[in-house]
Amino acid sequence: MTFPQSIPCMLIRGGTSKGAYFLASDLPQSPDERDKLLIKVMGSGDAQQINGIGGGTTLTSKVGIISRSESSDAQLDYFFAQVGVEEKVVDTRPSCGNILSGVIAFATEKGLIELTEGTTTVRVKNINTNTIIEVTAETPDKQLQFEGTTAIDGVPGSGSPVLLNFLDVGGAKTGKLFPTGSVKEIIHGIEVSCIDAAVPMVHIPAQALGLIGNESKAEIDSNTELLSKIEAIRLVAGEKMGLGDVRGSVIPKVAIVSPPHDTGTITSRYLVPHNCHASHAVTGAICVGAASLIEGTVTHQYAKASAGSVIIEHPSGKIEVKITVLEGESEPVIAQAALVRTARPLFKGDVYLA
């Protein structure tokens, strides 16, 4: 029996996402050939991705590409790809903090790093955004720990904590925290904030969309009129943020913001961008958290007072991010943003390229 060509792969659940991880050296160097391969691996072009290892959702059709870093400031390079589900597309403009939380597990398995006693911290360069993230995992007896008591909303059970410490994330994609030059503006008659902290986003008040803000994912996803209105705002926001025509891109992302409905700081419904996230993205949490602390944004006006630790309420519970905002010459500086995830390897082996 002759099997099709295959490529080494690991599938890892990182945070509230799941993705395929590859060594950069195992993939084609040509971006076009690489993307064709990833589309084939994930089974894109079919809503169920039945002919690939994608899970049929945007949260499970993700890829992390890892290598030793060529930068003197980092040990590993991390390149993220969002692979389409129904469409045969690959978008490398955004990043993903959840998939980032699986990097130490992959790098350890591939012999890219050495673990240290107690905990191991690795400086990772995000190639998508040209930023540095410190990733820390528990490594008792120099062995990577996966079992533990840390629980994150949106993931069943518990695991060992993985600390993500994002450094200097303001203007990660556009070069400016407020790429339009203003903390808020009017788009299609609605006051919004366009902000780039870890990921470019447009924040829209729930009330302005006729929502309470604590609607379920199903309620938002089934409201086609609402999604069309949000997309119209997003397209204009993308142009204003210097991202051009974003109809074929997943950035800017969208947050529908409202006051806390429970004991959190702010409520957010994060769109990815054409349906609602089942919980909340890490990079999106940093962006919403930063805006919650910066006076003048639409997000800040709905946030409960906070001293740097922002708790965001989302459809599956809450996510907490600790943020350091400093004064800058022309705009605030997001010096640091830290949060905790968990990760779990699911398989390692070869994926066929039939």
C-alpha cells in the first residue's frame, strides 16, 4: 500500500483554540505554496473540513509555524496563520495568543529549547506583529507540566498555567495605538473606537446596536441584520486605520462592548469577525482591556473602575488580563499585558497531503 505524501505535525489545544503546529523548515518557503498546503491539511473549502484536520470552526482552523529565532532578542519565532473553513483562504495578518500558549509544548517536543528547573520562560518573537512575548510554563524536574488546577472559562477541566506576558503591544499591526489619530469617532452614525493593541479592533457600544451586551453567541450569529451592520462599520474602520480594503481579511476584529453584567470590569462580545467567538481571544482581550483603561474610548465609558487588572465578561465566562498603561509623548503606551492560559497536546505524527 502506498500512502500519500505526509508532513510532521502536532495538534495542540492552546487556550480556547486548537491548532496544527509545524516546524517552519518542514513547510514550503514560498508563501503561495505554503498556503496551498495548509488549506489541504485543514480541509478548507468545506464547512465541516471533513477531509482535513480542521474542526469546522474558526477557533479550530488555526496554524502555528515555529522555528528557532534569528533575532538576538528571542529564542523562538512564532508565525500564525488563520486558515479559512468554508473558503480556501489563509490570512497571516492577525495573530493568536491562544495558539501561542502551545508553543513551549511544541518547541520542547521538537528539541528547539531546553527546559529549566521549576519554571521555563521563553522569549518568543511574533513574526505577524513584530512583537516579543514572554511565555512561561511549569517545568518541575525539567519536565513540562500539563496537569494542574488552573481553569479557564471556555475549556472543560483544568491544567497547568501558561503565563503570556506581551511586551509593548500598542500599534502592533498599524504602528499606532490609535491609528485614526482619535480615541473615538463616528462611523455610520455610531460612535466607535478604533484601537490597535495586540490586534487592530473596532469597539462598538452594544446599546448603539440595539443590544443589551450579554447576548449569547447563538443570538448574535443568527442576527443577519446585526452582522451586516457591524460589517459595514468594520469595512470603514479598516480604511480609516490604514488597513485598506478588509473584505478579505479577518482584521480589524470587532468587540461589542457594554457595562459588566456580573462582577467583571467590562462585557465584550468578540467577533472573528463574521461570527461571535464562543469565549474571547487573548489578543482581543488585551485590546479590550487596554481600551477599558484609557479615558476617552467608548470602552472606557462603560468599564467599571479598574487599577490595571481588567476582567472581561464573555459568552463562556470571564478572562482576566493585567495591563500596564504608561503616558507617552503622543499617545498612551501599553508597556505590558499578561494573562494565563493552559495548553494540552492532542497528537503528534504525520498529516497526509492527499
